[in-house]
Amino acid sequence: MRLFVAINFNDETRSELVKIQRRVKSSAARGRFPDPVNFHLTLAFLGECDTKQLHAAESVLSSMIFAPFELTFERVGRFRRRGGDLWWAGIRLTPELEKIHAELSKGLTSVGFSLDLRPFRPHVTLARQVVDSIVLPNPPIFNETIRSIELMESIRVNGRLKYKPLFSVASH
Ligand code: ATP
Ligand code: MG
């Protein structure tokens, strides 16, 4: 099974993100636009895992202690890719978010996962393989208070990508 750890959003946040996704869409000649139910913030990508690794990841998650924290969606941007750009909504890297990411990474590494070592750039993917888009102005800032973190499985249902929450840890 293909696993990752993520923060999922409420409907209000999703609809704000849809507005930005629409603007990317209308500025682009073409691209792939993920289903808004799939919007998420990836904290750690675990890749293909067996049952033992699933349990190890669950135990790391259940040992996480955090208070509710604010996510601030503050900009729109892109990663340049050869096959077309990836457009995202950028989240402010606050000390709280940085701490959660660092603790999670440390825990997962200590049980044997090899994680992406690039600097954490918190973002929500809104579009992929985007060609001929224009630079977009930043959207109005919005926030959501986060109270849980989920272990997610990436699956295909009738050829469509779906993310299934397997395990959730709540804030204190
Ligand atoms: P698809 O691969 O079908 O285009 P996806 O990338 O959203 O869709 P997954 O590849 O299962 O689906 O990835 C799940 C999450 O993990 C996504 O947020 C993705 O950006 C992230 N991710 C995937 N591969 C890596 C990787 N090698 N390093 C870091 N993050 C990754
Ligand atoms: Mg992928």
C-alpha cells in the first residue's frame, strides 16, 4: 500500500482552494486539475509500505502531541516541471507547523522510513502539467484551525485517484 501523512481540510477551506484552482485553470492552455475532495497538505510521503510499516507509522502518529494550530493559506505559486508546471496554494511555515513536521519526520526516520530530505515547502497541489499559464496574483489570505493529522492511503478506484484516511491523531 502507498502511504503518506497529511493534513486534510474542512469544506470552507476546500471551496477557497477551488476558487484559486479555477483561476489557474482559466489562465492555462491545459493541465490536470485534481478533484477538490483530494486537496491536502502532505507532511511526509512514505511510499509503498507493508503491514509492519503501516503499524510503525501508526505508532509514530499516536505518539505525536500537539495543540490545535492555525494554517494560513497565503499565496499561489508553481514548481517548474519539464512536462508542465505544478501550481499550488502556499501555506505559511509557522513555528508550530515546522515543529510538527520536524517531530513527525524524526519519529518516522527513527522507525526506519527514508523521507524526502528537501526543505519542507508546505503547499496544496491545485494543478499539474500546466502549460502556458500566466503569473497569478496572490489570493486573499485565509485560515483554518487544524485539530488532527491523518495517515493516508493512496488508492485507485475505477482508475480514479482517491486518498483514504487509515488512522487519525487528534490535538490535545
Ligand atoms: P499522482 O501520483 O497520481 O499524480 P499524487 O501525487 O497526488 O497523484 P501520490 O503519488 O500517491 O498521489 O502522492 C500522495 C502525496 O504524496 C501527494 O501529496 C504527493 O505530492 C506526495 N508525494 C508523492 N511522491 C512523493 C515523493 N517522492 N516525495 C515527496 N512527496 C511525494
Ligand atoms: Mg504522485
